[in-house]
Amino acid sequence: MPVIHPFTSDAPLFYNVGVWGSRGYGVPNFGKNESGQTLNRMIERFTTEGGRRISSIMHHPDSQRVDPPSLNTVKRIISFINRARIMLVGRQVQENEMKFEGAKVHGGRIPLVVFPCPFFKVDNRLMRDFGEAGFACMAELFQSSENGVEHDITATLAEVALRYIKRFQRDMALDYFGMTREAAEAPDLNLDGMLDQYTPREYGFVSGEAYDDVDTLSFPDEIDLGPLAKGVLIMDLPTLGPYPYADSGMPGSGGTVGGATTATTGTVPPFPE
């Protein structure tokens, strides 16, 4: 019997619509922004592109295996992290910087979309953590009062939205790349140049193959996903609530040891501090 809590939360919402509920699909929590609209072009652009990327990654069959995901999936995750930094850090406006303002031209509200994807029944620890960090980043943007600002996002919002991604990257660097904490927390860390160090079995992971089972061997393709792959307008969503077992958690999958101590830098901007 699920535990009933007296208060709401900003946990991911259960997309219990059609067949997707039985597969544990979820979407970011958009809070009181039930109109599903924004004036902010940057928020709309990032949540659309970022949501589509998260959905694509979470639909990979790696999500249903308990063993660490393939290097292919890890590279896609790192690509999302770097793209998020490029888009949000690259366009943030500092407090002592003038914002863009039009004269007579003022844009109208534009709709926001979500991309339902596997979440609540994901067996892979790293991918579940990635989905949670990505959903939290999206939720901060969906719920921000800066949806009422037409063009720019502040450095404050960029930092808040990216802190979940930064923390996820730190944990991935520690557990899956064997880095020291100092190196893993470097603001300019770019794991894209360190893929040859992705050897999680050297850092304490034990294969779960002995007790992992065979999934249904049925993953939706582009025809099955249909409109989900193009995004669902928040304003068109039915009433969604938390997953009934959202507080049950998932088992951990490994420990942390020291290793590489240098961070790779590149054209990706560092995380805000």
C-alpha cells in the first residue's frame, strides 16, 4: 500500500496515460505553471531540445539492464551535459549586465512541451540518476518566475538549473571514471575527452548478470512513440500525480575509489559557481 503524504512535492510526475503508465513513464514536474506557457524564448528552447535529448537517451535498452550502460549511452549523456552548459551558461545575464529589451515589439506566450519517457521502472542506476537530474533541471526552468521575462535568463537561474547536472556529472566521474573528488568537482570538467577511462568494473562494480532478468524485448519504435517523440503540450496533459512508489528508492550500484586527477577542458563553458 503506497505511503500517503500530506504535502505535495516537485518529484517527477507519473505519465499514467495509455500503455505508458505500465512502463513507468514520467515527465518533469511543471508545478503551478499549469498553463504550460512562457514568454521566455531561452527557457522554451532549452526545455524542448533538452527534453527531446533526455527522452532519446532514456529509451535506450541500456535502461533495462542493471549493469553499467554502454559507452555509447555514456557518450550521449556527456553530450547532453555539455550542450546544457553551452546553452545556459552561454546565454546567462549577470546582475551587472543589461538585459535585452525591445521597443514596441513584444512577443506573445509560447507553449511548453514535455517528452514522456521511461523513468520509474528504469533498472539502470546511472540512467535513473541521469533522468532524475535532467527532470530536476527542467522542473526548475518550467517553474521559474523568469517565464515572465521575454528574452534572457539570469545567471542565478542558469546556476540553479545546472546544479543538478553538475552534481550528477560529479557522481558519474567518481563512480564510473575513478576520479578524485577534487577533479570530479572541477567547474571546467569535460568528460568527453576521458571516455577511455570509462572502466567501471575497475572501480568496484560487480556484474548483475547472474540475477538480472530478460526484459520484454519490446521497445517502442518511432511509430509507437508517435506524438510523444514530438513532445506533448503541458496545456494538453491530463491531471498527473506522483508515482505511487516514488519514495521506495532504488538500490545503489557501486562504490568510489581514487584515480585520475586531471580534468579535461575545452570549448564547453565551466559550470557556474
